[in-house]
Amino acid sequence: MSSFPSLPESEQEDAKYQNICNNHKHLLETLPKANGWRNPHLYNYNGFWLNPLVLKTNLLLHTYFKSHPTDIFLASFMKSGTTWLKALMFSTLNRHRYTFSDHYLHKHGPQSTFPLLDAESYPITDFTTFSHPRLFATHSAHTLLPPCISSGKFVYVCRDPKDVLISKWMFMSKLRPKDLPLLSLDEAFELFCLGVSEFGPFWEHVMSYWRASLESPEKILFLKYEEVKKQPEVVVRKLAAFMGKPLTVEEEKKGVVREIVKLCSFESLRNLEVNKKGVEKFGKLLEVEKQDFFRKGEIGDWKNYLSEEMNERIDGIMDDKFRGSGLSLRATV
């Protein structure tokens, strides 16, 4: 199996890497740019807004990543339930490796279970030691990923855009450098409505995976955060079957699904000591306080922040962008 080369080991490899760096520099000088939520600027690359480091990582990913047909990718727009899905998928897939009384997640945060492809340090990263199926996460739109990745399976989770907006604004505000002025909610709202946010436009991101799921339903499991919240046990069974390890009758009798849901619940994960202190590192991109991944996890929290006018504007945008697709993200609380 191929993977990332450990380092550019020859003049040819070094030249390839340098060419990517030069291309990245050229793109930053020529691509459309707009105000960023965490960084000073975002750049529009192939229809999506990326910060400079993510843009470079994407170029390197296309050059160095070699997928395997058994790979499983968790994809999501930022702040759509990624942390919870990481825990659920990891625990479901590895349910024979750990006991629920002494589990990996008791000592390690959910973020550590999946490498984030958008933040890895290519070409240094080496995944050859990973057991199969390998688990990866990405916030990139489906159309931004290397074609070779389509050989694997995807779990995509999306969420009510208004809850995404609020959660993302709060999250990014904590990561925004002190030397940049604070991004107000009104500013974030306007940028979001224009499609300008990391990995956005939101609607194009969602549609990239929705279209792919319609074309290849056996390859992409499309989930809504609100459905996971309301019927987590149903979703765990779906995940198990989709990832190739369906629940057995014996496991059902033993209550394995119930135990997975309990272990991975928002309350359970947030209250673990390992998730209260320390930071998670994402390559060269950023460091995040572990506790910042556990804010509320509620459906409809946007009502505490957005006016009715804001609500109607976002709903109108989404209705227009999703029209005719068969998809709606209007959540019923």
C-alpha cells in the first residue's frame, strides 16, 4: 500500500515540493480574497473559501495522498457535529477492542481518533502503520478532495445552518489572534450569508456531498445532526452496517448499541477529565482548547442569538440554494 513519502528523498521530490510552494504563493497573490473569521483573509479556490494554510495543505494532499479502498472518511462543514461523529464511528468500528469500563475515549479526546486531512503536514505525515480500515476526517468540500479518495467510503454529517453559524462564530472568536479586531455576530452573519467562511459557501459544501450521495449511496452515508440527536441508536446501527461491521443479534441482546450511545453522549464526553484540560493540535494549523469542542450541542440554540429577520434571510437563502435537490435542512425542534 502506498502512503505519504516520509520526506522529499530526492532532488525530484524536493523540486516537486518546491513547485507546490511556488504555486501556493502565486495563488495567494492572484485568487479573490475576503475577510476571514480566524485569519485576516480567506481565498476563493475552486469555488470555496480557504485560509492560506488549508489551501497549501490541499495542494499537498492532492500530490502526496494515496488512498486505500478500505479507507473511511468523516466529512463535515465545521461545527456540524464532527466531534460527536468521531466518537460514535470510532467506538462502533472498534467495539471489540475496548471495554466500556476502560475505553480509549476515557483517556483520549475524540479528536485524536481521526487525523484531520486538512491539517496534516504533508509530505512528512506517514499513515503506513494505521490498521485497516483507516479513519480520516476532513472539512473540505467533496469536489476539493483528490479523485483517488473516492475509492473509500464517506460519512457526511450536516446541520441546521443557523446553529452552524452561531457555533462557528463562537469557536472562531476564541481562536482569532488578539491583534485582529473581534468579528461581531453581525459581521459573521453577513459573511456567512455571502458564503464567505472557512470551507464555505455552506450550501455548496453540503450540496457537494448530497449530490455525491445520490450518485453513489453505497459510498456516502448522508446524515443530519438533528437526526443523530433524536435517534442515536438508529444511527449507530446505520454506521456499523455502512462501515462493514454490522451489529450481531448477540450484540443487540447485550445492549452494545445503548452502551456506545451512552459512552459517546455529549454529557459523557464533556464531563471526562481528559476533555476538560489541555489542547488538541492540528498540524501547523492551530491549537484548540479541548473544552472548546464541547459548548452546548443543542438543536435550535440560534434562537438565542439571531433575530427573526436574520432567521428568515438564512432560510430564504437555503431554500433558494437547495431548491429542486430534494434536500432541506430546516430543523424541527
